[in-house]
Amino acid sequence: MSRTLRVAVALATAGLAGTLQASEEVTKLDKVVVTASRTAQSVDEALAAVTVITREDIERSQATSVTELLSKTPGMQVAASGGAGSLPGIYLRGTKTAQTLVLLDGMKINSASSGVPPLQYLDPEDIERIEIVRGPRSSLYGADAVGGVIQIFSRRGEGKPHLKVKVGGGSRNTGEYGLTLNGRSDGLRYNLGANVYETGGYNFTIPKENGDDNDAYRNKSVFGSLSNRFSDDLEIGLAFSHSEGKSEYDNSPSFPSDATQPFNLFRITNVSTFADLAVNDIWSSRLEVGYAEELTQGKSENQSTGETTDSYWSETKRYSSSWKNDIAWHESQLLTAGIDYSNETYDGNREYNEDSRYNAGVFVQNSSSFDGKDLQLSLRKDKNEAYGYKTTGSASFGMDLTDNLRFITSYGTAFRAPTLGDLYYPGSSNPNLKPETSENIEAGLKGSVDIVDWSATIYQNTMDDMIAYDSKVSMPVNIEDARIRGVEFTLQTQAIGWDINSSLSLLDPENRSGVNKGKVLIYRAKQLFTTDFDKKFGKIGLGATFRAQGKSYADASNDTEVSGFGTVDLRLSYQFTPELKTGLKVVNLLEKDYQSVNGYRGEPLGAFVTVTWTPEL
């Protein structure tokens, strides 16, 4: 039996199929992932391009947002319409935000109305790890996984009971205050915490016809996870997170800044539960049930009188469930099969013609391993209440060319149904939209030479009826034919004690139909480059990040160009004692004046300090 199947079966029969932190109890692996195939396997043996952001990576980066963490992922372009709390755009391999499925502990959190996940409100303090799988995964996860899947895992209890007290502050009147209790006692694991993050912000927009006002942001969050292992065969647990606060943004240029200050009040709640059961020596089963709620209230405050008026409100909810089974029916074969169901609803002051729909899907995958070769075949059928049945499939193959060189190739289909907002938002919707469909083919090599790990991947994603917003008609439309070609390179190594992680992505995102045939797709940069440097000098940690991206276009006709840019961030930490640590982060060290979205400033130069105390109880 291959190493991959040994790990998957061992985790499954131990009742740990979704519990990544327990992998060290089975075997020693550099990194174990579950998102690529919905089963546990090592990153090296995954038949997909996978990036893992660990808890260690999160703490070392001193990141205060999920989008900041994602910005260093190979093939990932982050475009933010402002600073903290503003709406993020994530373009994974040239696909837009709504074409990437985002999961929190296995449950989808993409908005039922817009398709955009509320990543800007999630607290990094509640995250154990993030797995980013590039390439379509509709054959396992259903709709929206056109560009890939991002799965975020909540922190779980580990080790002796201990507190974490965090206090920070810095430029733009920024402050952060957090308290977390974490630990493990026999079969019981717990992580409970609360955090407040606030900043005075900066003026987002360009030009300044509407003044030079700063746009503040405040987020109060509580989170936690509890699980208990009742026996060697059964574990049950839950995770929850709740964030609420206020996010200011700039008025349109037609309103002077001293007239009104628009802002959003938000409330985000996510709850997920799971039960892992080892039925017998070869069969394990996992049941998940989740609930997600997102409430946004748009308001505006008169700067002269202080009077507040309501502009809109929107609330979406999603109930979801999943039942997954792993069956090792042969020493070289692992069958994964299950059922997914979700029901999403919308409510708000803007009435939709339809305000709810369900989706049910059944999937099956077989993983084979033989003589240094691996093969995965998967098939899924979905029933969407609005569009009927959709079938997707994929085939992936990997083989060891040498002990240090591996070849991987895959083919997969995907689809995305228009959101409720795409279809029914009054005044800017299109009830005649067709679902998107895509075909993706890719091939790659990954290997290692001494202390260097590297990979190179080439891919092509061909999309029919791609959904894009057309500003000329003020509604979403189908682009009959679009094609995204790309190549990705990654490199991890050590040089003179420095850990170096670099990636380069070259993209050709083309509209291939209509009046804009041959034009570059909106906001897709053709070049992306990131590199991270980190080194320990005793108690001192030093690091830097350089990010660069090429130019992009803000309109389908490519008349409005957004210039390329490069930024440098620095970080420094000092470990006074095993329990006391301080950190310093400097963003945009070179004071680069840039924008990733036309008319919105990137984050200016700033410095931020944190102090963390982690006493055992």
C-alpha cells in the first residue's frame, strides 16, 4: 500500500479524517492536507497544486487579515477596494472571487447573494491552517470550485492548558486586543477566544474630489472549538465564530466628504459540527452540519448634525450538511463517496423575485496506487433548484520519474450557477443568465535537489458562458468564450540560514468572444511574483516579503489601465522568555503609491507592534 493510502486509512480508521493536527499520531509527515481529495494525504503526493499556510506561518507573518495571508499564495492576485474591512477581490489563476469556493471547517461561506466570501471579517487568531488548492474541484465540491478551493480550519486545543494575551497597536490609530484559552485534556480539546481589532484607516479613493477623510474599521470577534474523543472509534466536535463591527468607506465624488460619512454595520456567524466514526478496519465515516449567516446594514451619518439614515440592509443564511465515507477496499485502492446538501436564503430591503434555493450533490472518487504511480478518478452529480442537474468529473495521474522528481497531470470540469444577486438584484441583475462551465487541463513537475524544493505547472482553463459584470448595461452577462492559460513556478530553499519561499505566475487571461474578443479579462494581471525571507538569530526573528504584479485593466475594453507595482514589507520579532514575545511589522516600506483596483489606494507606509504573553495554567 502506498504512503498516501496508509496515511488516509490510518487517519480514517482512527476517526481522524478531518483532524489534521492529529496526524503526528499516525506518521511523521511534513504537511498533511485534506482539501485536494477530501481525504488525508501528504502535500508531496497530492495530485494537485496545493499551498498550505500553517499556524507557524500565520504567527511569523504577523498578519491581521486573511487576505494578507492569501496575497503570498502562488497564482493568487488580491485586489482590495480600500483598507481594512473593505471588500476583497481574490483572483486564483485568473478566475474571479465568486469562481473560487471558500470553506470554513468544511462548510461553504461564499455569499448566497454576491458569491463573495466575507474574508475581510475573519480573524487570523482563530485559524489553525489554510489550504489553497489551485485548479477545478467541482467533481468533489460542486458549484463555484472553478478556479480552486480555499479551506480555512479553525484552531483546536493542543498541549497543556494555557492562555494567550495579545496587545498591539501602531500607525493610523490601530489597536488589537485578544485573549485565548487553549488546551487538551485526555480526549477533550478546546480553544476559546475573543479579539478586538480597530484602526482609524486612511483615505481609500483616488482622486480626492470627495475630500481626504480616513475610513475607520472596527471588528469584535469571539470564536472557539470543542471536541471530545469518546473512544478510539468516535470523535464529536464543533467550531463557531462570530464577528461584528463597523466599516467606513468613501462617498461618491458627487457628495463632499463633509456632508455624509457612509458605513456598513456587519455581523457574521459561522457554526459547524462534525462526527467522525471508524465503522470498521476499512471503513470510516464523517458527518458535518453547518450554519452560516451574514448581515450587512448600510448607513450614512450627516457630518453636521450627526443624524444617521439607513440606505440598505441584506441578510443571507445557509444551512449545509455533508456525509463522507472512506473505504479502503483493497490495499492499493481507496474509495471516497458521499452526499452534500445546502439551502441558502436571502432577505433584505431590496426584494428578489426568488429568495431561496437548494443544491444537492452526490460524489464518488477512487484513488489507486501502484508501482510509484497514483491515479484518481472522480465524478459528481448536482441537482440545483434553479438549473436542474449538472455533472462534473476529473482524472488525475502522478508518477515518480526518479526518487526526487514527480510528474503530475490532470483534467477536470467545473460549473458555477449564478448567485441570487446575479439573477434577482433589482435594477442590476439578469434573470436570463446561464451557468458557467469550464474545462481545465494541466501538467507539472515537482522535485527536490539537496535543500531546494521546486515545482513548475502549466495549465489551460477554457470557460463557456463565464459570468461577468458589464458596466455599459449595468448588469451581469455571459461571456460566451473565455480562456485562461498560465504557468506557475515555486521554489523553497535555505541559503545561509535564511528560509526562502518564492513563486512566479505568468498568465494569459483572454476574452475570446463578442466585441471585446482578444481583450484581457478585467483586473487580471499577467505577471505575479512573491518572495519571502525568514531567519532566526537566537531569540530574534527577521523576515521580509516582496510582492509584485504587472498591469491590469479596469474595463472589458481595456481602455483603463491599472499600473503594475511592487511592495516590500518587513517584520521583526524578539522572544524575551518562552512565554513573552514581541513583534514589529512595517508595511509598504518603500512608500509605494499604488492601486490594485482602479481609484482605490493601496495600503500606505505603516508600522505596527504586538506583545504576546502565553502563560501555562
